[in-house]
Amino acid sequence: MTEAAPGETPGAVMESMFARLETLSRAATGSLGRERWYGIAGRPVRVVGAPGLLFDRLAPAVAHLETRPPPGEAELTVIVWDLASAGQTLPASPLLPRPGAALGPVLTTDRFLFTMFQSTLSFYDRDRRLALYCVSDANRFPVYESAGPLRFILRWWAGDQGLHLVHSAAVGTAGGGVLLTGPGGSGKSTSALACLADGLLYAGDDYVLVEPDPPYVHGLYASAKLDWEHRARVPHLLPDPVNRPSSEEKACAFLTDPLRGQLSDGFALRAVFLPKVTGQGATTVVPASRARALRALAPATLLQLPGSSAADLTALADLTAGLPCFELQLGRDLSTVAPAVRAVLAEAAA
């Protein structure tokens, strides 16, 4: 938690900063503000923002989840805005990290959660189910933020719903699917996109929401990423990147027609897969221990999403304890990945 000024509690510092930022957000969106509604994990989420570059850059990754306004209230409302377009600057506060810091700590009280990641600020008021998300300049908005927008806010909110944002991919069928997890470079995205190309449903290749009991995955982002060098070898898996080759960002694409029909909003989980690139020809599947699966899943998630708690680790342990676990030994022939996944799903359904 941040240090408070003499006479101020940490909670008072957070509450004061949230109020000042909410005032800025309302001024930035004003009467021109527009809203979009999304069904995330079956719950209505409302995003409010001013027309413009930032609002449009957040939308493609979640466009498949867009829905009509529900008869009731939102489970979460997020106000998004761009400081540069609004002619604003952030108010002075001990919450803000030192200039040049890439990632500030996740600061928490019982009511508020706050962090800054490079030029993006995320702030969540649990009591009001209201979140604020602003960036310094939408013209410099990085592609990786477009690929996984609002992920800190969605993670905090989901945790209050008994859901957990995990750094994993997920593919399957309407009858069930598998979670693909492991460190960067293990083959999660390649496996997920190979399965997508073969007709399987796709819930994500980077971040998904899971429920541990019973094990279930909710799709979140309609984006996909591959390392540029790898993408050059398998361009058919990611045909239309929205960015140019860079040493700082992976190739990124948003899945649109005709693949949009394969985007899934969720399915029951039947197994956890640990991809591993091998030099063999065909892809094979061998059993893996649940302890090994947890060692792959937990660091990949907890290190990617700072501010994790013991409860997050317990949830991941419960998830792997309740599912069979396998090593997906990726062969050079990527057309053999989906059949290997289908075989495990067919056995689980038998």
C-alpha cells in the first residue's frame, strides 16, 4: 500500500484520488460520451467513453462479446478516456509511480485497487463496481494493450465474482475443451491457432477467465499473437497482423469473419495441456502430473499479473487438482495438433 500523508489513511488517499479521477473522466466523456455493453462471463459489463481513437482501439478484442443493453444494471461499469485528447494531466498523488517506471505496484484497500502500467492507469472501486481506465495519449497506445484491454480491471472484478483471469489459451468444442498453459515460448498460441485452423472453438490464446469448481473457461479476447520470427514460418495461422514487425511487440491480429463463428464465450474444461515444442514430426500427448501443471500455470499467471494473492494460487491449485493433465508434445506438422486435442476430449466424454 502507498504511504499516506500525515493524518491521512491509505484508504482516504485512494478515495480522494478516485474522486478526482472520476471528475476528470466525466469531463472528458461529457455529453458526447457513448457506451457499449458486453456479456463477459455471462455478466453485463458497460464501457463508457468519448468517441475517438482510444475507445475504438479497445473495442476489436471484445467485439464478439458486444450485446444489447440489459433490462437491469451493469455488473461493472468502466469509464475510459485519453488525457491528451481531453487536454488533461493527472493530479499529483502519492499513488503515482516515479516518472519512467514501467509498472507501478498494485495498491489495494478493502474497497479500491489501483495500478499503472507504462502509460495506462487502472482504478477499481469495489463498492460501486465502477472502474476508471485512462491513457496518457491514445496515439501512442501499444498494440498489446489493444489485444488484452482492461485486463487488470477485469481481473479484479472477476475475482469478486469467483472467477480468475489466467495467462493461458483455451480451445475445444461445445461439449468441453482444454486449457493450454506454460511460460512464454512454450507453444500456447501456436497450439491454439492450429486448433482454430482445424475447426475447434477458440476462447483465447493469452488470457481467459476460469472457474475452478466445476472447471469452466470463459472466452475473453478475440485477439491472437505470435512472435514475428515464428509467424514468418507459419503465416497461415496469423494472416493479417494489425502491426508491423517490431522487436518490442509480437505480431497481433483480431479474429474476424469467417473465424468469428469459432470464437467461444465458454465451455467446460476437461483437461490441462502443457505445450512443449519438440523436434518430432507429429504431435503426441503424454500424461503429466498435476503438480507439474500447477508449476506451469501459476508462475505464468502470477508473474504476468502482479498483485496476486494466496487465494489466486489456491484457486489455480484447485483447478489443476480437478482435471487430468497432459504434456502436448508439439511436432513440426501442426495439422496434427487438433486431432491430438480431439482425441483427449473424446476420451473424456466416453
